[in-house]
Amino acid sequence: MPTLTYKILGQVAPLATTETLLYTVPAVTQTVISSVTVTNRGSSATTFRVSVSAGGAATATKDYLYFDVSIPANDTFIATVGITMGTTDVVRVYGGNANLSCAVWGSEIT
């Protein structure tokens, strides 16, 4: 019988203007992402991107969930989603500056 584990799947503070890996689905695992958060810790607005790529492929135009979304200073973007992912699928983030904290929460099924 499958095991369901609820957890913080990934957290990262990406470098400015650098696509950064946030989460990779482990081998023999399926994942459901329930929430995505992006927090701007800085004193000025910036933008962010979030993408999901199947099988760990390089990010393509079709992979973006959010693209250059503006986030005000000292604010948090929260998305409640139900993204289903298979083994080796990845979530990546990108920020317009180095003041972002990004996280995904959900469950892994093994």
C-alpha cells in the first residue's frame, strides 16, 4: 500500500536573475504540490517566475506557471494549487533580485 508523507518539499533563496532548482521528485515517488509561496524580503518590488518541467528537462516556454509576476516589497505571494508530478519532474524559480524566499509544500507518495 502506498505511503503518503506531507512535508515541506523545498525551500530556496535564489540568487538574482538566476534560475534555481527548488524541488525534484525523488525516484519511485509521485508528488502533489499543494502550495507555492514567494516572499519578497526586500524594500522594493521585484518579479519572480515559477516553472515545472517534466522529467527534469530544461525549462521551456510551456513550463511556466508564473512569469515575471510583480511582488511588492515585504510581501508574500501564496498560491494554493494541486500540481501532480512524477519521478524526476522539477520545480524551478527565478527572481528579479536576491531578496526572495521560495517554498513548496505538499505530499510525496511512495
